[in-house]
Amino acid sequence: MEPMKPMEPMKPMEPMKPMDGGDAWWPKDLGSPASSGSQNGMRYAFFPDKKRLLVETDGKVKTYDSGDHRISGVQQAGGGSATFSDANGTVDLKDLKAVD
């Protein structure tokens, strides 16, 4: 029987590469959103400097005037209108003005 050979020392691991965030689904002129997320097949991105909230549903993007709201999250009841979290409570999507 042949004696066991010593194990080779472990080689250092390569550092992880950053994940690709993918392409933005909003116009580049809006910059980076302050908050974004998705729920139940809908996704949103909020741009406070431009006072814009973009909502994508079924591949269609709608732009809303967010006014003085500071959107930080979304809550969506099954099949109902989306409600967004705001520093002062909640904002219903149907209460925001859609812009072209």
C-alpha cells in the first residue's frame, strides 16, 4: 500500500465581480431613482429631483407627477390600485396625475 501524499494548500479565492444591474428600464435623462422596486408584476422607479414616478405594468410604462411626495415603497392589493409609501403616510396611484 502506498502512503498518503500531503494535501496541496488551498489557493486563494478570486474576489467576486460586481453583479451587472442590467439595463435601466426608465429614460436615462431621469438619472438614478431614489427608490425602486416591484411587486405582483408591477415595478416602479421614483425620481424626486424630477418629481416623477414611473410605473411599468404589462410592459407599458406610465409616468406620474409625484408632486411633493417622497415615495419609498409600494403596497399592492391583489388586482387593486397600487399604494405607495410616503414620508407622510401613503399615496394611492390613482390620486397622482399621469403625464405624457
